[in-house]
Amino acid sequence: MNGREGFDLQSFLRRFSLFIYTGDPEGDLILLEDEIRELYQLGMIEKEEMFEALGALKQHKKRI
């Protein structure tokens, strides 16, 4: 799940122990997007990191 160049989405998700698997790949990505936005709202990540993570997630969505 390594999306944008220079941003390691897998490492980012591991850093916050975000492991989501429902059996529905598209649904998983929606849940991950919600979790990333929540991390920002809780002040756990900066806006730039949120946008990088969301961009990497978007790239991954295109591949499925």
C-alpha cells in the first residue's frame, strides 16, 4: 500500500496501529480515510501529513 512517491503509507498506518480489514477493499479504504482525518482532528498529525496520507490512499484506490 505504498502510494505517493516519498510517502510510505504502510509505515504511517503502522505508526498508529491502523489495521483495517473487512474483506471489502473499497470499504477498507473508506474506513482508513476516516481514521486519517480523525488523527488530524485529534491533533496527532499535521495537516501536511494528513494530505500526504490521503494522497497516497487515493493513489492506492486507483489501483484497485
